[in-house]
Amino acid sequence: MKNALTIDLEEWYHPELVRRHVNDFQPQISKSTNQILQILKKHNVKATFFVLGDVAKKNPQLIKQIYDEGHEIASHGMSHIPLWNMNQYDFDKELKQFKNIIRNILGTDIKINGFRAPTFSIDNTTKYGVKCLINNGFQYDSSVFPIKTPLYGISNAPNIIYKIDQNDLSQENGTSEMIEFPLTVFKTGHLKVPISGGFYLRIIPYFLLKWLLKEFNKKAPFVIYFHPWETYLETPRIKKIGLKNYLITYYGINKCLSKIERLLQDFEFGTMNEIITREEKMEMSVKEYFEKCADRFDGYYKDKETTRLQQFIHNTLRKPGLISRFEAVMDMIGDVKGKTILDVGCGSGIYSVYLEKNGAEVNGIDFSSSMISLAIKNAKKENSGATFTVSDFLDCPDSLTYDFLLFVGFFDYLKKSILPLFLNKAVNLTKGGIIATFPKKFAFQTPLRYYWLRRQNCPVYFYTKHQIKKLAAEFSLEPTFFDCGPIWTVKFTKHPKT
């Protein structure tokens, strides 16, 4: 998996813990950055440079060199003043000033997509910053630190790429115009370990850092960040900042560059814009697949296969699992009369129509307009009162609650990295239980399905029973499993203690 490598291009005297104690502002940015560029060239790695405007203004040739060598130029603001010490007007002015400086250096065609706030100072006290970024044409931000520290952080924010809600930066909003690539924090149970860069990168032994990053990579791309002054042996040490701040600022500088080079050897890296674009394409490919294949999926439940080969494949590999899954879901719900049900990823409405005809109040949602059109058509044909809406589940109002939430055939196509976002939302919306299906990682049909969908440019994800149990434990849920051949059908209920 390719990850994002980022460098915050600032001078040694810009950090928050140092700046007010410095009297002699001797620059070193060219020397400290050139050694980084040499290593990147050696390993053929392109990175994102979050450039400070003041540095760009004083070092135009360095900015040209970075850009000419194929690296992405993004914004780190103008002056390294945290957003806590600015208002919306000041921040907007800095963003415009930064873009003008970069365009004067690199030309008016240069596209600046990304931003990272000095000292990670975009949080819910400075959320005006997200609106300013959108208004100034930025497409992504990488300022959210999803763990609370004495200086910065949002403790309950996602630790994977998400569309950030302007009103609550810790929340996903599917309609947001701003993508957030938060700094990487390894989470297991109640333990959170920052592993993205800076002091954390310098202090964690490499063997442990490598293991933590590999574990994180099992579900999502991570981001590494560092500053040129952290890799430069001649960086001045300011002793009057206090012992604690001295250790945070300077510990491990002597070995930082070699640790970065080891990371380049052990992991695959690219620019932040490249990683985000790839993730967006994967999401769009799923939607496009269902838009063009809606009739085919509807036909799976109606035995519409035409050729003998198609009929054989359907009857032997697909149909038994579909029937078993349907029966398992209905058995888990029990008596549906009077119950409210949200059918997420409802497809052509097969489950919604059946449940409504048996006395439930059902609303089906799907992000595919083609699927919803089929669902409405099927409901009308069956004289069903089930309602259907083209919608993203994460946009569902938190004020609505349901007896059951169904995710049938939904998590198959959902990146494992964002699955916790959906499950967290589901926990808040259900009064009774969550019923979901997961394709098995080890089943006869698995490689065949994987190959078929990849040929259609549609990603698909498979699960072990252990992975599902681990996911349930994160949200204090009790899973009940039903074996449906190539599929796990699971009922999640809230733990009695919650």
C-alpha cells in the first residue's frame, strides 16, 4: 500500500516551543532540505512539501528545485502563526498571500490543493479555517491530529481519510467539499499511539515504529511528516526552552534522517495528493459499478440468467448463499410487525419490500440512483409502502433511531479503514440491533469474486471471523454469527454494560 510522505518546509526557529526564545535568526533551510532531496531522489520517491510562505519568499530557487524534481507543493501558511492566534480575516489573507507568492515563483498555472496548519492548529475552536480553505480553492487539509495533546489535537476524530464536517471537525460529512487526511495514530482498544512523525517518529525505536505502521497499513494508508531541521545535525539547540521542551524538540535529531531512509526502504510512498486521488477513485469505482450493473444485481434474486453457463454459476456458486443470507437476516429480526428498519445499501429493494409487506416500517437508502429507481419500481409492483432515497448513510440525521439497521451486501465494498465510521454511526441510530453481512476471506468463491470485480475496477473486501469480532469489541457490541456458506451474517447487539 502506498502512503503519504510529507515535509513541513520551515526554518529551525519557527516551531511554537522555540520561536519566542530565538534572537539570532540564521537560516539553514537550503542545506537541511537539500540532503532530504538527495535521499528522495536516491529512492525515487515523490513527497508533498507543506511550504511556509515566508520560507518560499526568501528561497524561491529552493521552491523551484523542489517542484522541478516532481514533488507536490502545498501550503503551511505564511508566518507559522497558529490559527488560535488569528481570526478568519487574517487567515484568509495569509492563504491568498501564500498563493500569490508561489505563483510568482512557479507560474500562474500551479495548483495548490493541500494545506497543513502550523502546530496542527485547526480544531473545533478554529473550525472557521475549513471554510476559508474551501473558499480559497483548497481540496484537502492535513491538520487534524486525532489524539489530544497539551498543545493540539481532536481526541475523537477519525484516523483515516474522511470528508470533514465544517461544524464538527471530528465528524464525517459525505457532502463536504473538504477532504481531511489526519495525522496517523495507531489505535487498539483504549490505547492510542501517535506514529506519524515529529517527536513521535524520533523517539519510537525503529523496530516498533515499523511494526505499528505495518499494522496500520492493513486497513489504510498512513502519513509521515517531518521538518528539515529535525534531520540536520547543525540545527541550533536552544537550551532556555526548558528540559521538557528541549527533549520534545531535539531528541533523536542525530538519527532522524537515517530513520527516514529506512522508512523509504521498507514502505511505499507518494505525494498526499496522489494518495487522496487514488482513494477517491476507489470510492467512485464502486458507485459507477452499481450504476451500470443495477439490473444485473436485481436479476440475481429473480433467476434472470440467460445462458446455461450463467445459470450453472448462479445456481451453484451464488444462489445458495443469497437464499441462506436472506433466511438468516429474517430469522435474526424475528417478528417484524411494527418495527422500524433502515435498510442501508438497499439495492433494488428486495429486503425492504419483503419486510414492509410483513408489517415493518422500512426506509431504504443507497448511493446509486439506478438502484433506487429499481427499488421504487419493485415496491410499486408489489404494492409496498417502503420508501427509498438516494443518500449517503453518514448523512442520516442523528435524531432518527430505528429498531434495526440492515447492512446486507454493504460492507463487501466498503474500505476497512472507514468501516468503523459507519459502525459508530449505526450504534447511535439503533435501538435494537445491527444486522450485517461480510464475505468470508477463506471460501471457495472468494478468489473468483475478487477476480471478477477487479476486472470491473470495483474493489471488494473479505473478512475473517476474528476480524469481525475485533471490530465488534471496539464498539462494545456482541456479535452473533450465522454461517451462510461464503458469507457471514452477523447480528450486533449492544453489550449489556453499555
